[in-house]
Amino acid sequence: MQLEYFQLIDRIVALDPGSRSITVEAQVPQQSTIFEGHFPGYPLMPGVLLIEAMAQTSGWLLISLLKFERMPFLAAVKEAKMRTFVTPGETLSIEAVIAHEGSGYAMTDAKISVGGKLACNATLTFRHVPFPNPDLRGHMEAMAKRIGYPQQASS
Amino acid sequence: MMSSTFDQVATIIAETCDIPRDTITPESHAIDDLGIDSLDFLDIAFAIDKAFGIKLPLEKWTQEVNDGKATTEQYFVLKNLSARIDELVAAKGE
């Protein structure tokens, strides 16, 4: 994770268009200015960032299903539950599956596990639109390469 | 007897958006009369898609309205929305 760049996903472990599911890995950094305030002397990964990590995971799944033609944007968060504390240095396994594909929107069920134990989960809604500009698409393609996006996944 | 498409849609809207069921009529405009915004409408579309086994073509409708080829009344007045749903359900069986 590079919290300062809002890059919360380190590596795509599995992306299966058939079952419309994705699993990624992300390691919470040991050090971050965020932990100086959240909380002093008791560093915890903020719940909103865990939600964002689930959203980014879902986003890669959607980008794949949308063949890199459209960009999903987070629109709603439902039933988000922070079940355990997530602390610096922990490795997260983040999974998402499509719950519904609508016209111009989609919903996913996402969850984060730490050491095989469920840490948090949520149902997320995204609107998706054609990439608003080529820059963003290029950036997403470069990032996809960096985090090990399987090239065959969108072919 | 199966409830009508409108009744099902009205129930979905009432439950999804916490709007009193008796204020929802076939003449109600989802946006102008019931005050449902586009994000809340996604939840309604989701529930309708699930209930009727269809996919409301929201993008197409939005495009048509934006292009001036259709009015929001054609899609968002509930009796018209119900008719569109019936058409989509009928098309599914073809």
C-alpha cells in the first residue's frame, strides 16, 4: 500500500471473469503519518481506508469485466462492518464478487481477511462511465501492469 | 391473483426510499413528485431488475432524455415505468 498516493492494492492474486470474482493482496505499511493521528500511541488502519481498499479491489474486477472501456466510481457503501482492528504491517487478503450488474451501475460484495479471519465486509455500489479522458485510462493500464493484472483477463 | 406491475414497483419504491406507500400513485413521477434522485434510483433499479429478472436500460433512457429524444415522463412516471417493465419482461420470453 502507498497510502499517500491512495494506492491500496499491492497485487492481484486471482481474477476470474467466469465467476466474476477477484482476490488481491495488500500490506498495511508499518509507518505512515496517518497512524500518528489514528490513533496516537495506538495505530489502527482507518475503517474508511479499509472500505476504500474493498472499493479499489471491486474496481479492478469491474474494469476487467468492462474490458478497460469504462471506469467505475464508488457510489454507495452498504452494510459496512469493521469486525476486527487492522494494524500496521498486517497483510490483507481482499476479495470481491459481483452481486449485480445493472445498466451503467454494478454492485459488489467485498471482504477483507487477515490471517484467514474476516476483518471487514461491505456491499458496494458503483456507477461506471466511459473513461473520461485518455490520461486516466493510460494511468489505470499502467497501474494494472504494476499490480499484476492478468493480461488474458480482459481478452 | 398476482399483484400488478405498478403495485410491485410502488412497494419497491416505498420500501427502498422510505416513502409512504399511499402517496405513490400510477401518475407519480419518480423524480419530480417523489423526489427520488439518481443514486436512490439505482437501488430501485436493482430491486426491479431482481424482482422481474430484467435489466432496466437506465443508460439508454438517460441518453435519450439528454439527447431530447425522450422525456423523463416516458420512463419515470410510474404507470409508464410499469409499462416499460412489462415490455422488457415480455421481450425476455421471446
